[in-house]
Amino acid sequence: MQPALYRALTRPLTPLALLYLARRRQRGKEHPTRFRERRGCADGARPDGPLVWVHAASVGEATAVLGLIERLLDGRPGLEILITTGTVTSARLLESRLPTRARHQFVPADLPSWTARFLDHWRPDLALWVESELWPNLVFAAQARGIPMVLVNGRLSARSYRQWRLWPGLITSVLSAFDLCLAQDEHQADRFRSLGARSVKAIGDLKAAAPPLPFDSAELLRLRGSVASRPLWLAASTHAGEEEVAARVHCDLAAKHPGLLTIIVPRHPARGEAIGAMLAGHGLRIARRARGEAVTCDTQIYLADTMGELGLFYRLAGIAFVGGSLATKGGHNPLEPARLGCAVLHGPDMSNCAAMADALAAARAAETVNGAAALGQAVSALLADHGLRARRAAAAADVAAGGGNILDIVLERLAPWLDRIAPATEPAPPLRWVRA
């Protein structure tokens, strides 16, 4: 499919797109008061001065790029940032974590008139696309307006790669619109090259350079007082099916580890009601954080169905299972718990963070589990052996500390475009090698 045909086919789809988005809003998947942004309508004026637009699909991509945004703003005082995402959960996360001179908008749906409205209002001087969410109309519209584009932290899942190969004319046109693609590793770089990207460099994963997740220190002290000396573990960023696994693990281990507390933090807090009903159906006594229910001595499962608090629970737990890895969602960032003193466990599917999972495995800093029985055995071993847990946590922290220079490399690669619009206040750091 060629770009002109794609635009022609999507142009008359406005009524269907409106219906689709309205149904998503009814299911809580669109923001109730910011719905206009999905049609390219801005909720504020464009700031004066140079503007870098960063597009990140959802929570994982937005979290990965926060460190880059902070460095851009710190080093270039005249710069402003616009970040777009497509999910309500990512918008809520960014509300509390975006620095001054950065603002969030929902990305417009990929229709020609809506993407044009968005770009004509914001008029970005540079566009940074994060990882792999490539909207053809939005890319072509930015290209037509002469906006330089760089793909950062580039990654294509095996499924996305197969799907794009079915549309060689379209994906080649999309990727050739980018001035530079910065891929997470050589394997990913080869995928982008084979699909038509012009200039591709493998530099490493931005998630490896992310700062530690934030937390409320007073709340951490309060929770530590509530759980006292109880044995506990955390199932973090879970998807459908993984909460059932956590419940089974709890039931299997409760007799061996009296007073056991299992903490579950679902990836999508809106699922809290359904998860709570499932856990209650297993006869488990739960407390839901979204309802303000306190952890008592009788609580077996603490369902932390809130947004942006993983930093709190990683610091509390000491043992963390990383979700999305048993539910074949590609897994979530294992370096987040590694930075915060956790012994790390995950399932076999860590394709979204393969290099990080490999580095942890090489350092014997994480353990792969293939199901409920294996997860239960691993959690039980860590609960019983504080020395093992401490050694695993220390090894994981060492791995997590090794990726800090990736941000320097990304900034060095972006400097030719950034220097044209917002000169740095100090010379860029020297480019250093990093293992991808």
C-alpha cells in the first residue's frame, strides 16, 4: 500500500472513528473531559520558543522517556516539550511526573484532518517518536511540514515486524521519513533496516537509564508499620491471568509462611473491581487501595489498584514478580525493581525488555519462572533465605547501575537537530560506548 492510497482510504473514516472513540470512552479507555484532543483539538496555546514533540504510546514508553525529557529541559533552557500518548493511564502518570516546561496531550487518531489540525496548532520544531507506535498519516503530515523526525528507543515486536512486512510500500515510506532511528540493539536495528529505515544506530535501551521510580516517604513508613514483620512479596504490573497466578501462589504458600501478605499492582488499575471480585471468589481477604482500605493483620491480599505508586511498593516488598511476562505481553521493565532493592522474578516472555532480562540472567540477578508452581517455589525460597534475597537484590542493583550513559549517547545523537533550535548551555558530554 502506498501513502496516497492509505490517506485516501482513511479520509472518509471520520464517522467510524468518532463511534469507536465514543465506545472507548464509555468503557473508561478515553479521558472523559479531554476527548477533543483525540480529534487534534488542543486544550492550550502553543508555548513561545522552540518546541520538541515527543510521542510515546503508553505507560512504558512514557516512563522510559521521562529521563530524556528532564535532560533536554535542564540542558537547553529555551526549550519546551509536548508529549503525546494514547492511553488514560499514561496521562494520569504524566500528570504528576512531568517537569516544568513540559505538557501532555492525547495523540490524535490517525485521520488526515485530525493530524493536520494537531500539527498546525503545535508546529513542533522536532519530533521524537518512542519505540514502535508509528501512525502513517501523522508521520506523513509531519514530513510534509518539514518537521525533522527521530525514532528513539526503537523496537519492533516479532508480531509488529511480521505485520509491517505485509505492507512494504507503506512501512518503507513511513520509516524513510525519519532522519534517524536509534534502536535498542542490533537485532532491532536490523529489523528497521530491512523495513526501509535510512539511518539506523543501535545504542541501547532508554529504560536502562531511567531514574528510580518516585515514592511518598511518609506513606512508605506508614505501610511498613502496617505490615510490621510479616513476610510479603509483590506481583507488579500484572495483566489478566497473572492475578489468578498470584492468588494461587498465596494459597500454596500461606501455611508455610504464616502471616504472608501478597501485594498485587495491576498494570491497568481500572481492572481493580474485577480483580477484587476474582480474589474474593477464591475466599481471600483483600484490601483495596483505591477504596482507601487499610492493611490489617487479617489482610491476605493488598490490591494496590492505583496509578503511579510502583516505586512505593517495590521499596516495601523486597521480592518482585514483573508482570506481562506470564501473560505473553512481552514483560515490563525489570530494572525498575532492580533499582529499588528487590530480588527479581519474571516469566518467560520478556521480549519487550530482552536485553535487560539477559543482563540480569547473566549476573544471576533474576529468576525466570514458567507458571504458578515455579513462581511459588521461587517466592518461597526467597522468603525463607534472607541471604539469597540480599545477594540477588545486590546483583540486580549492580546491573541496573550499568546503563546510565545511554542518555548521554541519545543526547549526542540528537545534538545536530537540537543545536539548531535551542543551543545547549554547556558542551555536550563526550560520546561513550555502551553495550546494547
